[in-house]
Amino acid sequence: MLLPVGVKAQAVENYIVLGDSLAAGQTPYSQIDAGYTDFIALQLTRSGQLANFTKELAFPGYTVANVLASVQTERADELLADATLITISAGANDLLRLVSHNPNAGTLSFSQLTADFALNTARKDFATLLETVGVKAPNAKVYVMGYYFPYVNVHESQKAGTTKQLVTLNAILQQEAEIAEATFVPVYKQFEVAGPNYLPNVEDVHPNQNGYRVMANAFLEIYAGNESLAMPENAMPTPNPLTFEEILQLQQDAKSEDRKTEQVAVDASVQKRHHPINMYVMHFGYKETLFLS
């Protein structure tokens, strides 16, 4: 899952990802790989429009409140200050954690009262999140990603209640995006047509890479105003999923390598202060190339 991001002369976008496991690229089997945000970054790179990309502020399990907390940190201030493009996936965990899913029986259950309260809380938090992002990233175009129905194996008689809640969640996200002058990206219909092809593990709600490609293309079509940036299936990178344990080890190795790189950079700057240094920042198993001078 290596994605070198080189700064080109025409590169303009500083892409910051905010959100939950979909933003982070979680697979249907509790691993991390390239997801829709990586595919967006890849297509922008191929078209020479990407200067920088990071998923540092995205994490599996995040609710809207968690995403809001993540942007209220000093690190977020640094990242968002120069952002020109932001995608946000947040809200599903506020709702789906309340749904009891029995994949073997094909059933769903939840408390309507609890779900209504959770959606109202998510609405308030999302409004605050967009307001906060607007202040911290004044030059960024903000896109809010919608959600799909993730329970492909449940009986038709079991779908109505949860479907209604997800449709309500999407309506909330779209409404708050419009109020904040952000752009909503719907993906519900794409998965409604071919959901089983994109959601292979009936015990999990995360899509495979083809599902993430569909999400990326939904964004890219709105972003470009046409299908010129769409990723065809044969242009997808080779899957390279990593467990969370492997990611933690990579991050630890990266920190150690960063310390070595910093010392090399200091030594080199003494000898030749204007020599460009390529520093690699490891994040979620891929490399982002930063050019320092």
C-alpha cells in the first residue's frame, strides 16, 4: 500500500482526510488498506493536482464527536491551516453502534428512541465540526461523504427501520453541509444497486476495494464536474492489507527512522544548507513524500 506523493509544478491540492474507518480505509476483515481517500489521492496525483495527502486525522470507530475532538488539537491546527481539500466521513458510528445485527439470522434491531437521540446529537456535533473546520481551514473546499446501507444479507422485512435511519443520517449530513457551504457526496444508490459485490463479509459493514473505488468515483465526478478523473477497475492498485498490529510496528519503525533522518538532515544542512531533502512520513502503511529545502 505504497503511495508516493510527489509535488509537481501544477499540483495544487493539500488534501486532509477527516473521519472514521471508511476514511481510514478499513477492509471487511478488520485490516487497513487503500480506501476511497487513497483512491482520490491517487487519481489527483495521476492528474498532477495533488501536492500533499494525509489520513492522520482519520481513525476507525470515530463518531462525529471523536472527529470534532481530533480537529481541536495542535496537530490538526498545523494540518488544516494549509488545507485546500478536505473530505469528512462521520456519523455512521453514532447510529450503527446502536444496531444489533445477527448475520446468521439475517435480522436487525434497535431502539427507535435511542436512535433518534443519537441522530440529533450527531446533527449538533456535525454542525459544530463543519463550523470548526471552516475556521481552521479557511481556504479548503470541504466535501461530506454520505453512507450506504451495509447489511446486505438481512431479510427484506428487517431492512425498513434501519434504512429509514440511514436515510435520515444522510439527510442530516447533506443539510448541515449545505448550511456550511460544503458539498455532500451521496453513495447510497451506488451500493443499493450492487451492494453484495462491494460488501463481501456479511459480519462486517466495510466495503472491499471495489466498493471504495465506487465511493472515490462518486467524489471525483462531483469534484471535476464530469467523469474525467474516474478510476477504472483496471487502474486500482494491488491490495496490500495490513493488520493494526503491523501498522503500529510500521509507525514505531517510522519514528525511529525519522530520528535518524532528522540527524542526517542536520548534518547535511551544515555542509550544504540549500540541498533538498526527501523525507518520508509513514502513515497507515504508505509513504507521503515531503520536499524540504
